[in-house]
Amino acid sequence: MNGAQSGHTLLEVLASLLLLAVALVPLMEVYPALVRAADAREQVALLEQVAATKLAEVAQAARLGRVGLGVGGEDCAAAVRGCWVRWQVTQVSASPRSWLREVQATACVDANGNRSCESGELQVSHGTRVTSRP
């Protein structure tokens, strides 16, 4: 090549493409794992929202005396595919004039469809305490 010409030879272009291919192969192997991790984070965020919303709803109902002690659950698949949300209201203490109750809400991806949040399933729990006193 003389000084007036510029550019790359075919060999240089092929070598560059080979290096690029060698660098991209490992990245393509990691990509599916990155997508799965992003999906899991999105599911956790949606489960957080479902659990927090149900906790606020049940805690308010317990505070107003509209829901008693016990356990409940319902489908929340509109938010997350296979979602189940469970809540529980338990008595912590009581006196003649007031009471203290604990409210728990757990949202999960019910993978086996048995309407239960089990230890192997992705789940998020929130809890609070409510009192009969204002």
C-alpha cells in the first residue's frame, strides 16, 4: 500500500470479525440468564405490590372491625401469572377496652396451583399491627 491509499485489507477485516465473534459467543451464553433474572425481579416487584395492597386493605378492615381473626386467600393472577395472595389476622393482646392484632399478607407465584404459598415458591410477605384505639 502506498501513502495515498487508506483502508483495511481483507485479512484485517476478517481478523476483526473473528475477534468480534469470539467476544460475542460468551455474551450470547449469558444473555438468557440475564433475561431470567430480569423477569424474576419484575415478578418480585409485582408480588411486593400485591402483598402491600392486600395488607393495607385487610389492616384497614381489621381496624374498623370489618374483618375478624382468621385466614383468607384469593387469586391475584391479574397481576402476576399464577399469583395467590394469602392473609392472616391474629390476636396479639386484648383488654376490656382495646385490642392489638397482627396482620400478615403473603403474595406468591403458586407454581403447583394448590392455592398455597409454599417454601419453594417465589413469595413476598408483609406484616403490620393494628389496634382498636385511634
